[in-house]
Amino acid sequence: MLGSPVATPLDELAVWKMLQRVQVRITRRLEIRLIAAHGLALASYDVLTELSEAPGRRLRMNDLADRVLLSRSGLTRLIDRLQRDGLVDRQACSSDARGLFAVLTDAGLERLVEATPTYLVGVRAHVLDALDESDLAACRSVLVKLLDA
């Protein structure tokens, strides 16, 4: 575009740092709400959400790790805790002796249903209320570009 300012590397780096800070700040605030109200960390909420949306409320551990952006070992430790709390079970994969499924239990679904309004209120308070319709459209456009890149 003619006349538009050219971003310098420092400007670009500043945008990247702001994006990181915003993501961390919002994540922390959402987690504080979820832990206070439901004793549920944000990563646990993410796991329960992914499992609730999966066919049969189950996913292979590798697929689940990819969806919630955790390492395989990190997910294993998280599933151990969720299983101990009765929210998730492990199930052997009949087609692969080494494969395991994480399966959402009825108690896990119940906890997710209880926690979701808290999560949504947090998202609204920390993100959506700060943006008008044009901001949301611009944000959506930028995020689609980044996801497609």
C-alpha cells in the first residue's frame, strides 16, 4: 500500500512479544478462574473438552497430545492425574497393542459441563468484551492467516 508505514524488525518483534504476553496473561486468568471454581487446571479443561468432542468420547493418546499441544510425556502425566480423579480412563487399542486411548468418563463429562460456564465467562471477560465486531473480524482474519501459514 502506498503511504503505509514499513514495519521495522523491532516493530515486528514488539508485536510478537505482545502476542506472547497476551496469550500468557489470558491463559493465567482463565486457569485461576477454573482452579478456584472447579479445581481444574486449564490443560485439564482442554483435555476434557477434546475428549468430549471426539467420537465415543475417546482419542488415541498421541492424537490427544497433538490437539492439546502437550508433549507425549506431559500428556501422560496429566492423564495420570485425571484418571486418579476419575475424570478419564485409559483403554487399550485393539488394533495396536502399544496404543492407548484416553476416554472421558461420565464424571469427567459432568465436571466439564460444570466448568464450561466459568470458562466462557472468563473468555468473555478477558477477550471478547475488549473487542468490537470489527476487532473480532480483523482478529479472526489474522488468526486464520497464521493458522494457514
